[in-house]
Amino acid sequence: MSHPFALRFGLTDAANYGMPDFAALSDEAYLEAFRDGMREQSAAMATLASQTEAATSQLLRDWEKSGRLLDRVSMAFGTLKEADTNDRRDEIEELVAPELAAHTDAIYLDRRLYDRFVALAERADAGEIQLDPQDQWLLSETLREYRRHGVELNEDDAARLRQLNERVAALHSRYSALVVAGRKAASPHVEDVAALAGLSPAQVDLARAAAESRGLSGYVLELVNTTAQPMLTALENRETRRLLFEASVGRGCSAESDVRPLILELLRLRAEKAHLLGFRDYAAYVADDGCAKTTATVMDLLTKVATAATTNVQREAAELEALLREDVPGATLEAWDWQFYAERAKAAQLQFDEAELMPYLNFETVLVKGVFAAATALYGITFTLDERVQGYTADCRVYEVREADGSLVGLVVFDPYARPTKQGGAWMTSLVEQNQLFDEKPVVTNNCNQPKPIESGPSLMTWDEVTTLFHEFGHDLHGLLSDVRYPSRSGTNTPSDFVEYPSQVNEIWAWEPSLIAQYTRHWQTGQPMPQAMVEKVASSRHIGEGYAASETYQAMMLDQLWHQTPVEDLPTEVDQIDAFEHALLVGAGVWFGPVPPRYKTCYFSHIWGGGYAAAYYSYLFSEVLDADTAAWFADNGGLNRVAGERFRRHLLAVGGSMDVMVAYREFRGADPDPIHLLRRRGLDTSSH
């Protein structure tokens, strides 16, 4: 490729593993490259649309090649924007989002292009040409995507759909910028260190540094993106807990970062789009694109587990309220009390608490002796730090991944530490997608929000953060171990309700005793975690299961109900949103005051700014597959190369190059059995 941006975006043979040259890319370069990529792809599509010769499989290859620069720019900028945004990057995303939407519509609403693919399908059906399985699947999916994008609409409806898509894209970008700003602005400020009693010295140091970075005295308790805040497990001062919790749930409503008008508009635009495309509501439109296929399937599973989880969590609440009343006679358990007393209850039951555990969970040791070691044991791959390759921030470190025979698999870029310019939570992205079309090796990222090491010690983890690291690395493995022809079908490019499945499977290795013995080492002495504590950690796996299930399933239900509600029944004013949210959860039978949803409406980034609108249930659908697979691993020796190789070849390697449920059945020999999930969650009421 001779394009001037080719080298900087890793598109030439001289490029270092295909990594973008982030150091050489100004913010303005991304904007220029986005527009060049769109122009380049538009020209290629015009050529394809004007072809008159009989269609062959070359059409599929040319289709995939057409967007190579645009895809690479999008992945690089998206990775950087989520990890280290600034005002100009926010502006660029807002500028480009509607342009990209219009560009996509121009492709998928071009009847000439669609007709070329229809002609190819007709030739294949007639036996005039032979398509191999990967070509057949790409063709069938491309035709389906054209229909879902509205290629068969009349001219007026197609024009309206273009308007909707551009506006929705703009709103997504605006929401993403506001939600980060809102989280930062809402982080509570505390002057008196006594209010922070219970926090570790490292946590106090971080709070002091957060205040200093804002030009404030005292301490700032920085919020994470979920409703529950990790510091609530340790804060002894009930008023400080209330302050932190109310700051968390109150995000998104202040004048400078009010996301509520965007949410109301997004709901109506999405509903209109679904109606244009022939669906009852937006949730039905999304379900049709996944493995579930219908909202009835989604709601049947979700209702079953969510209502059972609500019953379980009410039993947990009674125990915690009794503990609260030992400290505050006659008090009622509130949401800001839950994590503190749950931690106390766990400590009493197991005789240890999170603070006692954390010195044994050094991020670096967990990564190398836990996460990497599990991947080596399962797949034979190894990881070597490559200091020659630079990532997209100064905090990044890059690992070269190789097969047991020494051949290159790809790269994984870790960006582990929190900063104010970074999205909350943890996630994976791709910078280069594995494919045989261009003979490219994958480059994937792993983004966390661990506290950055300071003089008082390394980055220490909670147990939840350990399992999250394993989870996100499961996404990385999906990208790294892909073995397909086309980049659009590589790695994690699967249905939304399947994509979380491999990552959730990888979480089970966080609990593997042989690994725990290696990665739980005291950061100062190097001594292993005492065996008694290891056993207690293992015993803690299902403690608080009601809370974890309830907060998650409430969020899933909230997402579905917002996107299934008829437009005429939606709130019309921003100050109605909280009450409407409450009514939705009460009506579904899942609301429980001391345990709010994992994400409340105003900071539910997955569905207003990310790709999970009406699809947050995906984690549950994937968990059914995950629990079924965990049972399979248990029956096949657990952590071992033979079992790992079967999982790799049947599921990770195929990415989205075939029907993923067909791939699952070939791996498992049967459909997934939900009983394994119900038993894991303690929701199975049958005898067993």
C-alpha cells in the first residue's frame, strides 16, 4: 500500500508487527486518516458496484480489502481514545462519528453492491462456481447485514434511516465524552483524613494524589464506572460511605455533564430505526442479530435467573442488617452499607478480609504466574516482554506471543493503570486483526484500571480485579488464537451474545489451585499465600453470589426494558428518568433497594456509548455457554494441553468465520445445558 498513512498505521511490510506508530501520529493525523480511509473505500466500492462480469469469490476478497486503511485507523484511534482521551480527541470522535455512519450507509444502502452479492449467491446455488465454507459464510452474513441495514427499503425510508444513523452515531460520541467528564466531576472531595478510616495507606495516597491533580487540598475518592465502588468495602465511616455511594449513583445529571437528554433521544431514534426495518422494538432488532434470535428467548432466561437472584439476595440482606445493627442499633441496611458489611461477614466466615489478601496479589505476579501461565498450560503459547515496541501510552508494555515451536502468534499490549483520561473498567481492543488475506498476525490490547504503583508499594489487586484480568485476557486469547481468512470474521467478531463466552471461560483459571499457588506471592517477602488462606479464598467463591447476580441481572433487565418499552410510554422529561427506571425494575420483580443495578441508567456506558444497546444480556447468554464449558473442562482433566487444544481449535480459532453455535455443538457434542449456570449461581431448586 503506497498511501502516505500506510507506514504510520502498520500497513507496510516494513511496519513493526503491524503496530501503528502512535508516537508519529498527531491528533489531526487521525482525522485526516479517517477521511482518507473513507475516500479510499468509497472509490473501491464504486469500482465493485460498476463491475459487469459474472461475480466470483474475488468479490468477497475485494470487499474485505477495500476498507483496510479505514479499519486500521478506526482501531488505533478507538484504542487511544478510550485509554487516554483529551478534548481534541473527543471533538474528533464527535466529528467523525456521523461521517462514518453516513459512509457505512452509503455502502449498505447501495443496491448495486447488494445485487452483486445476490448474483454471487445465485451462481453458487446453481453450481456455476464453488465456494468454500469461509466464503459461503462471509457471503451469507454480508447479504444478511445488507438487509439489516435497510437495503430493501424504499427511497424515502432509506433517506430517513441515513439521518437516524448519523444522529445516533453523534449521540454515542457525545455521551462517551460526557460520561467520563461526569465521573471525574462527581468524585467526592474529603478534607479530613479521619473520614477515610479503613482505607489502606496506598488508597489514601492515591486519594491525596487525585486531589493534588485537581489543585485541591485533602483527598478525592475517584469513582469507577460501576455503581458499587471498591472503597465501600473498607470505609468505616458510614457518612463517607453514603457520600461516595450517592456520588456514584448521582452521576450524569449535573449541568456540565447531563447525559439524560441524549438518552431520551437515543431511545426514540433506536425505536424508529427498528420500526423502519420491520421490528417491533429495538431489543427485537438486536436479538435477531445474535444467538438468542428473539426477545422471548432473552426474557425467558433473564426472568428466570433475575427473580431467583432477587430471592437469594434478600436472604443475604438479613444477615448484613444484623451486623449493621451491632454498630448502629435500629438502623436499616442501605446500599452504601452492603459492601462494608458483606466484607465483614466474609471475614467472619473465612477469618480474613480483602485487605489481608491484597499483599499477595501483586499485579505483575498475577499477570505472569497466573494469566500467562494458564495460557501456556492450555495452548502452549509463551510471552516475552519486547521493549523495542512502543504502545499508545507511556504506561503500555508489549509482549511478543509465540507458539511452543517458536513461531510468532502476535502481540499483546498491556495498559494496566488508571488515569483521569481513561475510560473506567477493563476491556480489550484489537489493533491488528489476524487474517490470512493479508497474512497478518494479531495485535491485541488489554486495558485495566489498576492503581499505578507509587513509592509505598506495587499495584495490588482485589480478588475481583484478578478475575477481571483473567476475563479480559480471555478476549485477548480469542483475538490472538484466531485462524481465519477474513479480518471481518477474525477473533472477537462474533455475535454480541457470544463474544463474552471465551472471556468468561478464561475466568475459571483464576480459581485453579495449581495457579493460585504460583501467583499469590507476598509482594515484600515473596512467600506464598498460606495454605489456610488459599483454602479460604476457594471457599469464598460463592459467598455473596446473590449480590453479584442481582446487581448484574438488574442491569440486564433494565437494558432490555428500556429498549422494549413502546415510544409512547417512554418518559418525555429528563427528571422522569430515575422514577421510570425504578418502575421498570419494580414491574419486573427484580428491584431491591440495598442492591441497585450494576449500572444505573445515566452511567450505563455499555448501552448508550458502547456496542451493547439492548445486548447487555449477552453476558448471561455467554455465561450459560461458559458454565457448560467449565463442566466439560472439569470432566476432561481441567487445565491441560489436550483439553485446551480442543477448545482452541473448535472455538477460539474459528472466530466468526462460521455459525458460532454450530462450532459450539461440534466442540461440546450437544447444546449447552443451562443447569450448570443455575447450579453455579445457586439458583437451581431441583434435586441433584
